Amino acid sequence: MRNVRLTIGRKIAMGFGLFIFFALVVVLLTNRTLERSRTINDQITQVYSPSVDALVRLRNLTVGSHMLIKHWALLESRTDAPEKTTLVAITSRELPQLLDRLDTLMGEWDHQEVALMAQITTDMRSLFDLHERIKTLLPSLESYSDPFVHMERNDLAEEGGLLDQRTQKVLGDLDRLLDMQENKRIALGSGMIRSFDSLKFIVLYLGIGLVAIGAIAGFFIIRGIVTPVQRLHRVLKELGKGVFPSKEVRTTNDEIGDMSNELNSLVAGLRRTTDFSHAVAAGNFDAEYKPLSEKDMLGHALLKMRDELGQRERMLEMKVKERTEEVVLQKDKVEKASREVNELLKNVTDSIRYARRLQDSILPPVRRMRELMPESFVFYQPKDIVSGDFYWVEKLDEKITFAAVDCTGHGVPGAFMSLIGHNGLNQAMKEKGRSRPSEVLRELNSIAYAALNNGQEEGRMHDGMDMALCSYDPTRMVLEYAGANSPLYVVRNGEVLKFSPDKRPIGGIELPGQQFTDHRIKLEQGDMVYLFSDGYADQFGGAQGKKYMYRRFRELLVEISRYPTEQQSSMLEQAFNGWRGGYEQVDDILVIGMRA
């Protein structure tokens, strides 16, 4: 087995490596202990202490409300009695606020605690349903004289009755949850104490060990490096005077030992021409050298080697120069071709950007949208520079007509389709005088079909566009809708009302007598109306790279519908970017929202 070579670098690295290793261990252990203590403290102060306080408050409110509802049921009193008004205040204001506070804190609880709190919430809902039943039975002082009411309220509120049973069930579960929370708080406190004890051990004992390791490493480094270097210094000083050592220098298994061997070789070889050979090897072919004598074979061989190497060096330089000229010529050709490609790419890109400005000119400005529909927004995010999606809004008579259109494809092909769709809408409504959404779609279908196929029977194009078109009468709050492969969503009181389109596109095919379906919707104050293309729901993303899908899109619309319209657009963008992550946008995005 080969002996391990302990070089100077290894010796120094071993010494300082051990010192740095133990220093890092101390730092990491200290940091880990402090982080653990900080985490425990945050859990105690931000989760479990507030949770215990909130649960104690919830228990007190439950006990207090139980006493007040039994007073309501068993003692005849007027509606404005202090006990009744206090109970109403607890159930309508204090208790919901406290449950909201607990719902926020539950985000840091474990599964068992959350499950128990969910059971408590369900039991409390059932308990307070009994409260409401008693309040309904006894709304006034006269209701206490009703014999049937008297029998039912006795069954509910008598000692040990259903009211007491459900209250005891809730209080028992609350006590269990309080014990769990309090035990965790105590356990975390004990963990913090243990962390500080371990920190004391780390700082004291490992710090002492660190100092000892540093001292030992320094001792061995001085012994293994400084002493041999001093010995070499003495020998070299004598060689400078022309005096050779009487015995070989003792060597070690490191770089200093290598120097000792070289020194021994230098002395044994009677001033070998090391410096000259090093100069030639480094390419210095003009280096001066004088042989020791006419019979110095080694010296003459070195001179001959220098001359031959110099000649070869000059030949190589000439070949390198020739090759360099060829490479430079090829490089110029490649750079010229690259400039031509870049210029072509720039021209194409500039043309597409100009097309983007043309396309933007057909879109209604934000000011016009706000004039016609004050509470509205448009979330518009093309996939490429130009888009196959566009939106359209006009006021005809007293009605506001607006549409979300998704043309076949995206980029340049989709942009051309969007121009056909925009011009077709203007022609159908302004020139043809169509007003009902179904009539507009039918007329637009004929216009787009004629524009795409130009009367040709063979080689018909099957491109087209999906569209949701609405006509809104703000005075009567009536919305008329017709769709071609594009549905309409109305969010009302946290629920989505879906209105289905006709399952065919605009411009793809024209059948005589084919009609589109009108939907007449009576809107209510606060309803949110949404029109959209399929780009949002079709976007890939998330942890598993799947589509967003319409179910998740509807849930998002319900979530954002309660916010102001100017905020909903940014919320849609934030949710979209969060879902997409590092995935590429697959299609143009268009979502229009309007509040009734």
C-alpha cells in the first residue's frame, strides 16, 4: 500500500481544516439552537398562547350564552330585557368575531386539533340552532302564556334537557382542545429550556475544544514546516559561497523534502545547467549558454536542442498564421450571414410590432370602456406580440353591446382573424342594423364565412372564431346573451350561473336557416357578468403541470367577485402567473367582467 504523501498544503489544510471544521460545527450548532428557540418562541407567542386565550374566551361565551338562553326560556321577560339584548349581542357579534379569529389561528394547528375544532364548530352550530328555536318560540312577553310553547320550551330548556346536553358536549370538546393546546405550550416551553441548556454546552465546551485544536494545529505546522526551511536556508547560504555540504540534506515526504532532493542532485551533478534547460523549455530560444568545456557533451547537446526547437517554433508560427488567416476569413463570412439574418429578423419583428399597433387601434380604449360600463374590467394578455383574442364594445340606442372573441390560432394568423371578426361585428350591427345578439351572430357568421371562403366550393377553410356577445340595458338591468362555443358566467351571491352557448363556431360553416339561441337574463344589483376565451382555463401549470380547468376558473371568479372591478383584473393576473410558474403561456388570455 502506498504511503500517503503529507505535502505542505495538506499539512496546512489539515490543521486549518480541523480548526475551521470545528468552528463551523460550533456556528452551525449555535445557529440551529437559536433558530429552534426562535421557532419555539414564535409558536408559543403567535399560535398557542393566542389560541388558548381565544378558546378560553369561546368557552366563557358558550357558558354565558347558555345561562342567558335558559333565562330567556324559563323566566318570562320582555324583549328588551338586559339578558336578552346581551345574548343577541353575543351571538350576532362577539361569537362570529371570535370564531373568525380561531379560524385564522387554525392554520398553524395540527390535523387532530383542526378536526376537533371542526367538530366543535359543528356542535356549536347545532347548539345555537336550539337557541334560535327558543327565541322563535318566545319572541314576546305574551308568547310565554301559550301552553304548546310552554311544553316545547320545557322539553328544550329543562335541567338535563337537550339544551344542557349539547352545551355540555361543546364544553367537553373545548376542554379537550384547551388541554391539547396547553400541553403543547408547556412542551414547547420545556423544549426552549433544553435548547438554551444545549447552547450553553456548545459555547462552553466546544469553544474550549476549538481553542485546543487551534493550539495543537499551530504546534505541528511550526514543527513540520519552519524547522526544515531553516535547515535549507543554512545549506543554500553555504552554496552561495561555493561551499558544498559534506553530507546529504535529510529529506521529508513533502515539498520541503523535494527541495532537499533537488539540492542534493544539484550538488551531485556539479552545477547542472538547470536554469538553461528551463529557459529553453519555456520557449526562450535566445537564452545565452556557454559549455563548460569542449568535451562538455551535455552542454553541446543542449545548444543543439535549443537551435532545433527554435526552428520548429518558427515553422509552427508560420502555420498558425496561415490557419489564423483562414479562420478570420471564415469568421467574416459567418458574421456577414449573421448580420443578414439579424436584419431580416428585425424587419419581421418590426412588422409584427406595427401589426400590434394596428390591432391595438381596433380595441376599445379603457376610457371608452369606463364610460359605457363604469364598473368593468378587461384582463387581456396575448401569447405573442399580436393576438387572436379581441374584445368589442359599442352603445347602440340605449343598450350597451360588448363581446369577447377567440379566433382560431394565435400570433399573426389569429391577428388576421381578429380583423375579420372586428370588421364583421361593425358591419353586422352598424351597417346591417342587427341588435339582438343571436341576429348579430347569424349575420357575422355569414360575413365571416364569405370572407374566409370567397365563394369557393373546393378547399374551404374551417377556421373561425368563438364568441360570447351580450346586449345590456342598464335601465331595466336586462342582459341578452348569445354565444358560439363561448359560455357566459354570472356570479350571484357566491354562486355561478352558467349560460351555455350554441356548439358551433362563427365562420366555420354556413347552413341555411341556422339560428343562434338568445338568453334573456334579469340581473340583480351586484351581479358580476364574465365573458372569456379558453386561454385561461387551458393553461398548464401547478405542481404537476396540468391544465387550470374551468372548475378551478369558476371557483376563482366566485372568490374575486366580491372585490372592486379595478382590483379583479390584477387578481386574475396574479393567480394566472402563480399557476403558470415556469411553464410557457399556451394561448391568448381574455377575461371581461362587468358588475350590474
